[in-house]
Amino acid sequence: MNAFLRIAAVLAPTVFGGACVSAGIPPERAAAYEVVARYPIGGVGAWDYIAVDEKRQRIYASRGDHVQVVDAREGKVVGDIAGTAGVHGVAFDDSLGVGFTSNGRSDSVTVFDLDTFAVKEVVKVTGANPDAILFEPFSKRVLTFNGRSASVTAIDAATRKVTGTLAVSGKPEGAVSDEHGRVFVNIEDRNSVAVIDMASFTVVHEWPLTGCENPTGLAIDLKRQRLFSACHNRKMVVLDAQSGNVVHDVPIGAGVDGAEFDPQLDFAFSSNGDGTVTVVEARDANHYSVAGTVATQDRARTLALDRTTHRIYLPTATFGALPAPSAAEPRPRAPMIPGSFVILVLAPRGHS
């Protein structure tokens, strides 16, 4: 029995992770994902990306000026990486046993040991506000996608030296590699995907994301060569990674930031700030449908997938009432309740 059928066998008849199955989707096609744990991490600092080290079963949560390291099995904090001002994301190079953080306020990358969390080096990047970060396995380089300077910095993972800077057409967001020398990155303010050839370190294509507004999260199906761009107009656009043609789009929740794809179960996921995860089924290379929607928690808009356990991790917190505008704060933000930071754990039933 394949992975999808194993999950389908444990379906609830009309409920998908506590939320109703989308209208028009047969219940037997919806995998029964659910929140199986809540890790009350606490601590201080806002958050952005979350990452999972599958080999060591550790979760990395960026927290403003430090990174919390959490045991993925027990939900306990096991380490902390300090000095990462404005940290956004974390990437890993298992072959060297090191990780990398993108530090937006200090325009730097912190290199740390994956076993001890000790900082090995801090590398200055060539752009402003490094946001998304990616270890690219074909070239063995770390890429930072620099939001304020519309550029990409390449760093040799072994020598930790900057090897190049590449201008892109707009604000780069989520990025993925095809593991054969091509990198794809959403250009948020141009509603497009840029294709980077790592051998020449040039942009060789920029493909329009027809029907998409403000793409953020990006995932890839390596087998079918399909890209999944999560868009702020409540769509996930599926793109042919070889031709750049849009092959499908499906509705998702509001306030999306992250996307993932599980190659064993053939599901794509979007994490939505409205407190949902949309699960999209790949029926074949050109046909996709919403399998269901999982209720999570407000502001849980970034996610990381562990492909070995099929668990999905989402960070969020609880916020107080929005203050009234003032001369000093004309656009105030709701305050985060102290100690309320949590990592939600989603899994298909039977895989918890």
C-alpha cells in the first residue's frame, strides 16, 4: 500500500484535523493530519523561519537576536545560539556538520557546529538584510537572499568565503534547489520566480507567476519537477520547473508565508497566518487539489517539514489587544504575551 493510501485508510469521515474538509473534495481523498503536540518553548523574541535537522532530530527557531534549539522528540530546549541580530532563517550542511543563520540586522551569517551549537565564524554578506537562506548541495555553497538590496550572496560552505554576489529583479523570498545546479527563488514584488544557474551564478530565466500576488513560500517536487509558490492572494501556484509554465493553481488560506512538499506522501503544504495549514494533493504532474485544511493557531505562518517522520513544525505565540494609535506609534502592533511562544507539531494519524 502506498503512502497516500496508508493515510487515507485512517480518515475521519468528514473532519480533517478538526476542520471541515473543503467543499467539493471527497472525504476519502483527504489525509487526516492533526496537531499531535504543542511544545511550550517560551523565551523572548519574535520569530521568522523555522528549520529542522532531520539527522539529529532538532528544531531551530529564530527568535530575533538568538536561535533556540529544540529536541524534536521531547519538545525541550537543548541549546541557544546567541549574537544573531535580526535572524531570519537557518540552513544545514550535514557533510561538514555545520549550520548557518541569516542575520538581517547585522548583514551577516553565523556559522555554528550542529552537535555543540558553538559558533565557529561570522561571515559578512554583500547585501542588505539577508532573509531566506539555503544550502545548495550541488555547488556546496550557502546562499542568502537579501531583501533590501535585491541580491543573492554566495558563500563557500567549506572555506566560508564569499564567492559571488548576484543582483535579482526585486525582493527575493523563499528559495529551493533542484540539487542539479539550479536554484529557484520567488521574487515577491514582481510576482515571479527567478532561476539561478549555479555554475555561472547568473539568472537564466525569470518566469511570471500568472494569477499570483506576492509569492513568499516556495517548495519543490524533485521527481515531477514542479514548484509550489504560496501567494498572498490565497493561492498556491504550481509551476513546471523545466519550462516555467503554470500548470495549476489551488486555493489556500490567508496570510501565507511558508510552503513545503512531502515527496513520499505527495502532499504540498502552505502555512497560513489565519490559523490553518492547507494540504494540497498531487494527483499527477499536472493535476492538484486541496485535500483538506488543518486548524492550527493564529500567526502560525511559517513551517518546516521533517521528511523522515512526516511531521510538520509551526511556530507561533499568543498576542494581547491591539493598542490605540498614538503620535509616537501611529501603527501599533499587538504585544506578544510573555512566555506564550509555542511550536505546534502536525502529523498524519498513525505517524505521530
